Amino acid sequence: MKHTSFGNDFSLATSLKFFYKWRKILLLVLIISFVASLIASLLVTPRYKSSVVLFPTSSNRISKAILVDRYSLDFMDYGIERDCEYAIQILSSQSMMNDVCQRFNLMEHYGVDPNAKDKNFQLEEIYRSYVSVRRTEFLGVEVSVLDVDPQYAADIANFIAANYDTLCTRIHKARATNACQVMEEVCQRLETEISSLEDSLGGLYNYSDYTNRMYQELAKQTSNGNTAAAARIRAEIASHKTQKGSYASIDNLLESKRKELATLQTQLAERQTDLENSISYKFWLDQAKPADKKAYPKRIIIVLLGTLASVVMCILVLLIMDRWKTWTMSEKNE
């Protein structure tokens, strides 16, 4: 049996013969793919890109950043990597998307059918493809928006940056409100307990002060030789010793409750300050401006890639056809 070798001859001469043989088809595919890619690139709607850059702050609580001297962080410091990651999560959140879509009526702007069953899914897919949030090299956050209207893109980007403070304040104040309610209830309970202890202490007297006076009187009577008075004073001191423990325990407990209340009231005042006031959660570095040049599509890239892909695909098909023809001919000769 005769074995014919084929498919392994890729010399320069063979390659040139192959391209010369199929030159007309390759040239035709090149021209058609170029024209088709050019038309396709012209049909793509151009979009403009606007971006804002911001840096998250290291401290967002006004009570800690401004009012407390012993706080270790400066409210003018830039945030660390953790703060940057938190900012990216908030800027990319569903809540942020809902605020943006409602503010700019993006469902109508993006042409989503409001009666469609999957309208929210369609809106989110389009929004995520046109709005991106990424971390910069120096722990900043860049928000980029693509849109057919350059002014719209700039407005959306600026709104997202501005709404970052609003969304953070909304989240923190909801938590601060709950904390204040709990702390107010604890303060009221402590005030009631303190009032009850003060009432209990009102029926007693300070044993230490009393006994000091009694011992002074006892020493005086003893030095005067008044044994009867001295004996009466000793009996008086002995009869009141049982009250020493009650007074001391209540007085210590009352002092502890007062300190606890003072600490809690200070913390409550800080939480109320955070609840009633707010500072910016970011340093806004660059505001978005309407772009004067489209960012998408890159027509040259589309044409080059489209033409190249078509020609490569054509070459592969022709190679397969050529090898198949050679193989079938060798089979017949055998």
C-alpha cells in the first residue's frame, strides 16, 4: 500500500502557491469584510464618557472627628484601603442605582419597556454596562459613566458622587437612631434606680461621721471622769453598728450608678450629635464635565478586527478545503 504524506508541507513556496491560488477569493473577502466592518462601526451609536474621582475620608463621625480631643484620627486624613473598599461597595450598590434611575428616569432614557416583565433586570443590565466604579492606583475611587448625551453622562457621574454622602448619612443615621433609643431607655432606667437609692439612703445617716463625733464625745467624758456618760455613749455606738453595712453598700452602689449614668449620657450626647449633624464622607477631587470627544466606539479598531477576523476565517476554510481535496485524491490513487 502506498502512503501519501500531506498536511505537513508548510514551506514558503507552498504558502505562496496557496495564497496565489486563492488570491481572488481572499481579495474579495478582504474587501467585503472591510466594507461590512466599516458599515457596522458607523451603525454603532457613539457614547461619551465622563468621570469623577473622589477619596473616602478616614472618619465620618463628627463627634469623634471634631468634638473629642483624645481621638487618634484626624478628620482631614484620607481613608485607608478599607475605607476605599467600603466606598466602592456603596457606590456600586443597588440603593445607589435606584436613586440614579429615579433621579434621571433611566428606564425611559435607556428605552426599557415599563410594561415588560423583566424591566428591572433589563434596566440593571444596561446600567451596569454604562456605569462603572473602580479603585485608582492611590486609593481613590473613580466613577465613570457612558451615555449618548455628554451632558447626561456628566450629570449622572456628578450625582453619584454627591449622592454618596446622602446614602452614607442615610445608613449611619438609621443605626444612630436605634442606638439613641436604646441609650435613652437605659438612662431613664438608671435615673429611676438612682432616685430609688437616694430615697433609701435618706432614712440612714453617714455612720462614719456619726461615730467620729461619738468617739470624740466618749474621749471627752472619759477624760472628765464621767463614767456613766461614757458607758451610755459606748452603748449608743454599739447599737448603731448594724447600720454601717447598709449605709456603705447603698452609698457605694449609688456612686457606681451615678458614674455609669454620666458615662452613658456623654455617649448619648455624642450619638445625638452624629444624628443631628453630618460632615462629608469624601474628598471630591475631580468633577465630571461633558466630554467633547466620543469614547466609544473606536471605529478603526472595529474595522481592523472585523476585517482581520474575516480574512483569517477565510484562510482556515480554504486550508481545510485544500487539504480535504488532497486527501480524497490520495485515497482514490490508492
